[in-house]
Amino acid sequence: MVLSVPERSVPSMDPLLTTEPIPVDPRRLPKWDVLYGGKKIGRIEQERIGRSTSMFFHAFVFVGGKTISLELDTRFEDRCAKILQAWRDPASTPQTRYWLGLEE
């Protein structure tokens, strides 16, 4: 059985930045595709760390043919913005610079 994940809105200055829920097993935490102008540029996965009551969002950006882990944050909208930033300018984040072998 596959359960649909609720829609998440991204209050962003850029109306082309959207998210779509990824159907997941109901025993797993939700995931979303992050799209820019209909093109998939990243993914966000909800995670729980230890016994924390806070939910975290783990961002991944698709750039240079790689899926690069960015970082965790408790704010969904910030992860969307971080994915867009890393996708537009891979040299802007330490994670993409490292994995793509870019100089600082």
C-alpha cells in the first residue's frame, strides 16, 4: 500500500520553485521532489534524529549528474531555497564544491 504525502507549499520569491510529494510506504517518513519550472532539481526527505521531537528535512540537490546531500534543517522552506541556490550556483555551497571538485 502506498500512501500519498501531503502537499507542501514553498512561499518563495520565485514562483517556478515547487514541490511534489513522492508516494512512500506508510511506515516511512515523507519525501518531496523539488522542481524548478517543472524540472526536478532536488529532493527533500523528512527525518527524525534520535529521540528528538523535532522533525528535520534533509536536502539533496541534483547537479553535475550527481545527487549531493546538502544539510538538515527544521524548516522545509529553507531546504527548498538551499536546493535552488546549490542548483543555480554549485560553487555557492561547500557540499557541492567538494563533490564536484570545484575550487573555493
